[in-house]
Amino acid sequence: MDLRQFLMCLSLCTAFALSKPTEKKDRVHHEPQLSDKVHNDDQSFDYDHDAFLGAEEAKTFDQLTPEESKERLGMIVDKIDADKDGFVTEGELKSWIKHAQKKYIYDNVENQWQEFDMNQDGLISWDEYRNVTYGTYLDDPDPDDGFNYKQMMVRDERRFKMADKNGDLIATKEEFTAFLHPEEYDYMKDIVVQETMEDIDKNADGFIDLEEYIGDMYSHDGNVDEPEWVKTEREQFVEFRDKNRDGKMDKEETKDWILPSDYDHAEAEARHLVYESDQNKDGKLTKEEIVDKYDLFVGSQATDFGEALVRHDEF
């Protein structure tokens, strides 16, 4: 792993690839679609399989018999039933679906975990993270790469403390995931907004004005004429971003911009699965009701199930 690249990705919250002056950078965090397949149960349940298991896991269901699929689906149900009351609620299904869709995030954390957990105690302290990430760089007061590592470390420490719910400066795997991917956690959204505003607010007045907003997305680089998309963004700022028409975006307006209230695909799919499977219409599902509709959830396909259960246990 290139440490400098990692630092820049983490400290700036959202990593942007180097782009041409006419290319647009996007800071907006959208909830991804659950599947690239069409959601039409009259034709197939492929969308539901992708949503319930994640697309990669769903692909590995191909070689199981219906009996094997039912058996393993029953094991999944035990994992989804978080409070162990014998029922799966819409909320529990929603949580499972969101987890299944974010496998790439958990894989990213897993790949970095051993590097930072120096004493192998299953936790990562701030000291461990700081020493691994910044130790050799802090000795050089004037690095030749142009990065201010001390400033970046202060920013990381602030984010680490926000992710660390109990304030002991020691992160569990879930807290470390929130640290690396704050946009995925509701309680971390304020830090995402704060870091974004610090990146864009060049005059440090606590607001983002129109020129700062455009300047973050586009560099004229000697070009006189702006591309059409830049002109559109100027109109978007005036008409929609700056809600109170004071010529600048405050914290709440910035939050509305970068963290929009998207349609909740996981919630909609959980509601759909309950509706289709709830035989006695009590608003929750038993294991039997889910397994009876196995073709809706997993079909005659199968997953590398032991791996899925281990991953869910870890997070």
C-alpha cells in the first residue's frame, strides 16, 4: 500500500482522481442501487437475490439443490434475527441488506486491519494508527512532497475520536470502519460535512461561496470559456444549493448537497420481501415463512456460506 496515497484518501475524506480541467469532480454521496438487474418478479427474482446476498454472493448459489438452499437460508435467518426472538422484522432485514451491499467496505477494512493492529489484540488504538501512519513523517518538518502531515494527523485524530463511541481512543472493528468510511454512518455525517467544508472554504469564513464551490470542481487552467456543465453548476448553486439566497452555503446547506436524502433502496426491498413472504400478515417473518419463499430470497443458487457467516459475525 502506498502510504502517501492512503493518507490523502483518508485525510481528505473523499478521494478524487486527477482530472482534466473540463472534468467534473463529485463530492455527493449517493446510496448505490442494490442490483443492476431489473426488479420484475414476474420474470425472475434475480434482483431480490442480489439485494439479499450481494451480487457476488448471489452468483455462487448456482450449484446448490433447492434442499441445500433452504437449509443454508435457514442458517442465514438465524443471523438476521438479531434479537433472537424467533422473528425477522422489516428493520432486521433492512440492516442485513445494507450489510450485504457493503461487502467491499468491510473487505477494505479487513485488508488494512492487520497493518494497524500492531499488538494483535483485536483492537486498534489511536497510538497504533498514528505511529503506523505518521511516525516517520513527523520527524521531517519540511517534507518535499508538499503535504502537511501534522495538520493531516490532527484531522485524522478528530475523526478517530468521533468514530470512537466510548471515548477510550481504542477502535473496535466497527468503529474503525466508521473512521475509514464515515459517509456510511449516520453519527459520522457531521465530520464528513466539516471536512468537506474545510477543503472547499478557502477563505476560512465558515461558508462555501459560489466561486469556492465552482473552484473545487473546476479549474480554468487558462481556459476562458467554461464548459456547459460548469454553467449548469452555477445555476444549481444559486437555485438549489443556496437555499436561503445569501450567496453562500452554510453547514446545513452543505450537508443537503453532499449527503442528500436519497430513496432508501434497502428499506424498500425489506418491505417488499416481508410483504411477499408474510403468510399470516402479522408484519414479521418466521424462519418457516422465509424458507417457504426460498426462491424469492436465494433461489436454487448458493453462497460460500461459511464465509458469509464469518464476515457477518466479525462486523
